[in-house]
Amino acid sequence: MKADLVLYGGRVVTHAGEFTGGVAVADGRIVAVGTREALPRGVREVDLDGRVLLPGVIDPHCHLGVNYGYDEDMATETAAAAAGGVTTILLFIRNKDGSYLPFYRDRRERGERQATIDFGFHFGIQREDHIPEIPRIVAETGVRVFKCHMGYEPGNPIGIVSSTDAWVYAAMRQAAAVGGVVAVHCENTELVTLLKKEMAATGRGDLPAYTESRPAFVEEEAIERMIRLAEVTRCPLYIVHTSVGNGPRLAAAARARGVDVTMETCPHYLLRTAYDEDLGPTAKISPPLRDAEQQEGLWRGIFDGSIDTLGTDHVPFVKTGGDIWSEKPGVVSFPWELALMLHFGVHQRGLSLSRLVQLNSYNPAKRFG
């Protein structure tokens, strides 16, 4: 066999370690990974001269077509992702208008016309009638991940419908029966609603005020509650974008007693705090940026293995320029996630490249098939 492309002489990094060698590609797919001697000849051959060769980043958490048009986002944002080494994205996507079955066919077809890279979907539970549809969705689309949102009060700036515990429990029962996964944005919605009103009444509108209106315990409490529901239903649980340092410890303790729980965080929680002087209301993210103590707790999870994946939570929004309470929450980081983790994780903190590959490629691939 002669491959279309052979890369050789590189420092090949996998989730399990490193070796000197490369990869062979035929018909757009990797067909061999190994030493130079183990690789086939290629129509085109490139000597990497010792450069690092990493698997493509699989970003398990992004949102496209929310503020800008879906077709536009699939073109512009997947190109930006490719420039940053991201080769697959999984979109958390919402449909408030009805069934996900025609929605899936429409979004897949349009996405395939626009996207530069591979993509897949996770579906958000936004209506009660989405829940009994889960088995049919899995059977007819292959989509197996269903997200329950929390922490979005009625009338929130981006129109997300938060799930009740009943919705989460019912979704977990359905998903568990068909090999699905339930992903949860963990914040206690009722407490968030109360504390936001109290903080807004003080007249504060700074970024730390937003963070302090959603203190760490409202996320920790929700994480513990969702783990308990996952334990009861035996449903795999994917905890998205944790921002609290205790989150990875809660997940690790649950795994130790047999609960199938995966913990994700994002680069912005590892690298920025709500108290950075250069940040203002446009740095509003949900859950919020926190303080240095929470940040260090997340880094411990990165190093000790209790955090499993990194997602960007990339969502292109037009920021309103309004006060912190009406501003839309979101961040864009497709092109920079890998570079930021290489600089601040690998070079500054000594994170191994193999551990970064686990977080960025191997664990997302394993969790989501």
C-alpha cells in the first residue's frame, strides 16, 4: 500500500506517551501510526525534523448559531477552530420549537455545506416533550448526549430554559436505557435567581459582583445533586464547564464508588479571574470567572486526573455593552485553546504533553464515541 501522505521523523505524542515516528494518511484518514520503518511509503512525504505531532483537538463543548446565523458560524468558526488545531467540535445545540428529528437533519445538512472540520451534536433539553423523544433520537440520528441547563433564571439574556430536577431525572432514565449520556450545567437555579436580585439591588455592576451573586457553593451543591441522580439512574453524567475547585474532587469521590461521571473545565477558568483588573462586564461567562483559590483547585484537578476533558464553551455573541446583569454571557476561544494550554500549562506549570492529549483528544473521543 502507498499512502497519500506520510509524516515521519516527529516527536509523536499520544495519551499514553511519546515516540519518534509519524503517521500515514490515505483517502483523508490516518491509516498507520508508528516508527518510520513501520510506515508505508507515501506519494507525498514530509520530514518533521523532530517537531511535535499531536492528535487533533476534539472540542466537546461549543455553541454555534446562537447570535449569528448558524450557516455563518459553521463557516467562520470552524475555520478559526482549524487554525487552532481543532479537528472536531461537538455543538451543544438547542431547539425550543419542537422535535429534534427534523432539526437534526436540517442542521447536519447545512453544517456539512459550511464546516471546515468534523462536527457532531449534543441536544439541549428545552421542552418537556424532548425527554420521551430521547430513544428515537438515539436510534435515528446517533446523537447520544442530552444537556440539561441550570442557572438561567426566567427572562435571562439568551433565552435558555433551565431544567427542573424532574426533567434531569426523567432524561437520565431515558438516556440510561439507550446508552446515552446526560450533560448538566450545574448551578442551583433558584439560588442564582435569588442572589442575583439581592446583588443587583445593591447597585453594583462590576464583574466581581456577578461572580459573588453566583458563589461557588451554588455550583457545588448542584454537582452533588446531579451525581446523586446519576447514581440512582445509572446514567453516565457529563458535568460541563466546572468553575469550582472542589468540583473535580466531588467527581473523583463519585467515581471511586462506581458512578460514571466525567468532569470538564475550560481554559478561561484556568487562566483568568473575575478580579483581573483588565476585565469588565464583557467578560461575563456562565458559570462566572472566579478567584485564584478556585483556579488553583482546578489546576490540581488537571494534574491529578480528576478533570477529564477541556472544552472551550466557544459561543460568538455580539456583546451589548450594557450592565453586567443584562450583558450576554459567553467567550470565544477556538483558535487559542491549544496555544494557551501549551504556554500556561505545559511551559509554565510543567504539564506533560501526554496529559494535554488526554484532556484535549483521547478522553473526549472515549467519552463520546
